[in-house]
Amino acid sequence: EKAGYKHFMLKEINEQPRAIRDTTLGRVSLDTGKVFLEAMQISDEDLRNASQITIAACGTSWHAGLAGKFMIERLARLPVEVDYASEYRYRDPIADPRAIGLLITQSGETADTLAAQAELIAKGSKTLAICNVVGAAVTRKAQGTLTTNAGPEIGVASTKAFTAQLTALFVLALHLAQVRGTISDEESLHLVTELSKLPGKLASMLNINSPDAPGSSEGVAAPIRPSTRAAASDTERRSTVRLPLSAQCEELARLFHTSDDFLFLGRGIHYPIALEGALKLKEISYIHAEGYPAGEMKHGPNALIDESLPVVCIATKDPNDPSSVLKYEKTLSNIQEVTARSGRVIAIAIEGDTEISQLVEQTIYIPQAPELLLPILEVVPLQLLAYHIAVRRGCDVDQPRNLAKSVTVE
Ligand code: F6R
């Protein structure tokens, strides 16, 4: 049932090319760029008149919601609020029947998320669900559901369901943009074309031949290039051999698995991915980890940095997007602040970025994609890093202590 993998989590990480493809399939036209969503009881008129989208979710699904805010606001120019489902109804939310509620939940049975949905409905909002389980409780009260077709997720730590949620959010954002007339046909077609390239990019990162083939641990992927300024040993410095992504993360796990704390940094849409990287690490390896917006470091957390602190920085950029490039440049100066204080930086960067590898100890490369789609690629090395660290520490990767797959109590 684990298809030859040691753990469900690793199997599910490797199923991401297929999960993304199946969540996109049949919903977008590669000829016109148009998005077609399954029948909903929310009309295009409702979507045009919506005052805002209110997202409520828990844990990893909440991280997807935070990233979805960037997608929807940027493409559809519609304000988005993101709440922890467990907080939503305790803040006496303001009733706004023109606000559309969006519940994001892998299981569709999370008690807090269902309670947030009930509160939204009581305040007069229509609700939509992004859910991985057909017929789950959340879908029965929703006016429409976008099913993530990730397939059953067994590992407690969510992986393929998360990237499928990001994909569903992107498709929804495009749909809203098309209905509301905030995107040109040309831009739609460009983004849909880029979306369709993701399964292939993920497959090559994971060293899988096609989204349908099982993963293999052999072969050639992106290179690992410890930089010259790295405080690495001679052997590490000389290891410029090309390793597959999973092997690179295994190597990082060897170097860092004894750390007591980890920091994950990102900016903009990459910040929720930093949060997700930190959550993956804490839940399966029991290492304390925090995700932080890169620009907030100087307002306090810089005090934590010393030579024993690994800092994972998401420093990706879309060169065709000026705001992405600007963010990247700001992130580079944040990285310099960390290295100046002897922090040990592991950067997630775009293939071919040699500027960054000069600055930091370790660089993991991922393929290029438009800014709003990069999260789907950049979370993969963070999942693999958490996985390999947890395995090295002898943790029960698929069944971490104190956690349940589906949390049906509030
Ligand atoms: C973390 C994880 C949890 C869930 C959360 C919500 O890896 O899986 O944080 O994301 O419990 O669960 P769902 O999405 O089923 O509502």
C-alpha cells in the first residue's frame, strides 16, 4: 500500500505531480485559458457582486488560505480575509451577506472549520469549500465545492493535499478574475499554460519520469552547490556533484538534524510557505521551528541568530514580475543580515541563480514559474527536508505523537 516507499509521507510527496495534474484537469482550457468550475449554487452575478472572500481553515489548510489571499487579491482584485477557523466565531465577525465564505479543508470534517462555516452561514454568507474528500461534511453545507483530487492522504502531515489546495485556489482565483473582468485573455492563457507545466516540473524535481510513474531515488536533478564562503568541511565543499532533490535534502538533514531550532523566512506569497516549512518540521521531527516574514527579522527575531541557527530562506523570484524581483532583492539583504550574524542559511532559489549561492552556505534550486505558482514548487524541498530530518531522528513520520489526521473536536 506504500507502493515501495518507506513511509506514506514520502509516497504522498512523490504523488504531487499527479495530484496537481488531477486538480487542474478538466477545469482549464489550454486553448483559451478559460476556467470551468463544476456547477455551483453561487452565480457569476454573486461572484461579481462579492464584497470580499472570507477564508477560514486550520493548520496547513490555513497556510494554503494565506497563499490564496495573494492569488485572489492579485488576479481578481477582491479583498480576502484569512482566519484561523478556531478563532473566527469568537471575534463576533461582522455580518456581510455579500462576503463569500471559503472553507479549505483536506478532510472536510475538521470541527473548527465546520463551526466557522456555520457562523458564516448564520451571518448570511454563501460558502464555498475546497475539500479533498467527496461528500464530506463541509461540502454538504457549501453552495459549491472545488474538490482537490489529491487522492486519500494517509500521512498525518499534509503534503499532496496542500499543493492540491494551492492549485485549487489558483484555479478559483483565475475563475474569479475572469468573471469579474480583471484579467486579459492573454494573461489567462499564459497563466493556464504555466499551470499545466507544473506537474512536469514537479516530476523532474522528484525525479519521476511522468506524473503516473512511481518515484525513484536514483538519477539526476538539480545540483547542490555549497558556496565558497560556506563554513563547510572540505569534503562538503568539494561535493559539487549533481544530486536529486531528495538526496540533497537528505544531505541537509545529515548536517542539521541535531539543531534545536530552525527559522524559516519568506516574503509575500512565500511567507505562508515559510510557515508551512516550519510546521512540517515541528510536527514530524519535534524540532522547534518558526516561520517569519523576512522583513520582520530586524524587529526582534534577529536577536535569536547565532552560528548554531539554521535559517531556511525562500529566495525565489519571477524575473518577468517586477514586484517579485523587488521582493527578492529585499530578501537578499535580509539574508545578508543573517549571514553577518553567523546564521547558517539554506536558500531555496531559482535554478541558475548564482548570486544567491555566493551569499549562503547551502542552496537548493527549483525550476522557474510565475510568482503565484512558485509556492507549489518551493514547498517540496521543505517537505523533504522535514521528512529526512525526522527519519534521521528516528521519529514516527506517518503518526507523529499527539496528533490525529482529522481533528473532529473543537
Ligand atoms: C499539518 C496538518 C494539519 C491540518 C489541519 C486541518 O500537516 O495536516 O495542520 O492541515 O488539522 O485539517 P483539514 O485540512 O482536514 O481541515
